[in-house]
Amino acid sequence: MELPTAKQTQLFRQAFIDTITNTVSVRENGEIFVATGDIPAMWLRDSTFQVLPYLRIAEKVPDVKKLIHGVLEQQLTYLMHDPYSNAFNKEADGGHYSNDTSNVPISPLVWERKFEIDSLCAPFFLGYHLYQTGYDEHLTPKFWEAVSVAVDTFICEQHHEVSPYMFVRTDCPASDTIPCDGKGRPIAYTGMVWSGFRPSDDACYYGYFIPGNQFITVVLKQLLAMLPENKQPELTQKMVRLLDEVTAGIEKYGRLVNEHGEHYYAYEVDGLGNTLFMDDANVPSLLSLPFLSYCEKNDPVYLATRNKILSDANPYYYEGKCLRGIGSPHTPPNYVWPISLAMEGLTSDNLAEIERKLQIIATTDAGTIQCHEGIDVNDPQQYTREWFSWANMTYCQLAMHYLALKEQDSN
């Protein structure tokens, strides 16, 4: 099976090789650091989606499993070092994005201390997909200790008013810091977990980020499936209770109703009656819910949500001469992200639609043979991020999804 055009094949090959040759550093202890691209730090979330597509070839190239295991080990080390941080340095050299203030001194190993609930989900999502290949060497005491740290952090942030966490950055856009002295706007208890920031690294406006909480429920189910029966009963009990409470919170507070009486998901809520509808290119997003295994592609609530976010009802949906799709408040207006274009394809089984997305992404790379962060909808020569490995690998994920569907169709 081949991709439809030579340009698509060229971009796929370049992206697939680029991540493993230019972002990966193997330590003596076997842990593997994965730089995000043109920023010399490792994000827990980004690194998960940077290496996840490699599992597609694990059956034919078993060493891939060792690679993923090494990345996961590094993620777990970082997570246990500080579960409130989203990005880390390769060495404890004090490199920081900015001189920020938090409730504790920021560790020299930390690049940025933005609390993003999806950062605590992503490593275990990766661990589950590794487990699905028949590999279980990563399910060590360290793995379950990291799970316990993440679960306890989530439980704490169900009651953010008693959490010690705060974050303030000065001389920056409002989206780069948490308001109200670093604690965030008022919220009420919902059962969901509070998040300071979105996966775009922009501050949440309302504290309960719905796609992030949906991701929590996915990962808790995956962890419970991996945990041996009758092992760690206290941790199991905590996870089951957390899963029930977050699920109930999403159902009660995270659903809205449109003019046709159809239910759809909000992006953020505060439990006090305020809601925000939008979607952002970064994953987890409302668009990505089937990709994350939260729901099926044909789920009616998802479809109603999808129709709304892929329209001008979403303030970050843009259309122009060359592109249309979802962008982000993190980038200029009228910039669409290849990650979101790829995610449109990854949440579809329509081969023609997937083929269109592959072609659009491949032909709007400004001749760089790289997928960028955001691209001007009217002029693809204008883009952000020269080198963004997460975008590259999401394109690879889409290409492999396409090839798998083509093979399935031919059998």
C-alpha cells in the first residue's frame, strides 16, 4: 500500500525519520528524552503523541517497544519529580521558559510549571497502548507509584480551593498566567478535576477543562484494565471513585443543548453556571474524543459537537483561500493547525476525506517538508514553529490510519 502522491510519501518519510533521529536522546539508564522540536524541552503530552505512531510498526519492528518503554520511563521520572509541571529540561540546568512564581521554588529540572491535567494522563495513555502490543515490562513498581502520584494530584484538584498550587507569570499575555493571584477564577465542586492550563499551554478561562477530564476517564479505565486483580486495592478504590465522580461531573456540567435539542460538549465550565464553547487544535480536544477512545466516531453527542466545532460557532475555526480548520488562541487569528487537520482525518473512516487532509497538509508545508504549528489560511508561506515534531508525527499517524483503512478495504 502507498500514499496517493509522491509529496505525501516524502513528507511521511521525512517526518517519521526526523523524530527518531533528531529529537530522541538515550540516557545511560535507558530513559529516553524527546525534545519537542525547536524548543529544547520535553513535554509529557507532546512526547506521548510524538512516539505513539511508532507502535503501528511494533509487530514488524519489536525494538520499537523498547524505544517506547524508554520514553515512558523518562516521563514517569519527570511526573514523579513534579506532577504540576508540563515540560522538563534534559538536564537539571535551570532552563526555564520564564521567571515564574509558583507555590514552591521551580526545580532546575523543570522548563515550565503549568498544571495541565492532560500531562498527567498522556504517559499512561502511552503505557496502555504499549501494553496492547503484548508488552508488559513497563508495568513496574515505578509505573504504579507514578499512577498513585497522578491520582492523588487529581483528587487534590477536585477541590482546588484547598490545593497549594498557584502560578503567576508577569510581563506576558493574560493567557500565559493564572488570574486571581495565580489561583484561577471562582469554581464550584463538580467532581471533575481543575486544570490551570489547556494543552495549548494557554490558561483555562473556566477551571474545568472538559476534554481533559474526558481524557482522565479514558486513562483511568485503561489503568484499571492493566492493574492485576486484587493488587493494590487502595489505589484501585481511589481510581474507581475518581472515575465515577469525574464521569458524573462531565455528564452533569459538561453537556450543553443546541437549538435542535441535541446534546453537545462544552470546552470549559466552572460549575457555577458559566460555560465556554470552542475547540482548540491541541489534543486533547473535543474533536479528538474518538481518537482518545472516549467515544465512538458515530456517537450522537460527539457528532453534534463535531458539527459545531467545525463551523463558525467555534471562534477558532477559520476558512481562507488555501485552508479551513481549527486553530488556537495560542497562534494568530486565521492560522489553522496541521494537528487539527490530521485529527479531522483520524476521527473519520471516510477514505476520501482522509485523502484530502493528507494532501492539504502535504501541500501547505511552504516547501520545508515539515508540518508546522499554525499556517495562514490565505498564505501557507506564513507559519509558526519551524520545527514541531508533534505535528509531524500526527501527520504520520494519519498516513498510517489511511493505509490501514485501504488495506482493510482491499481484503
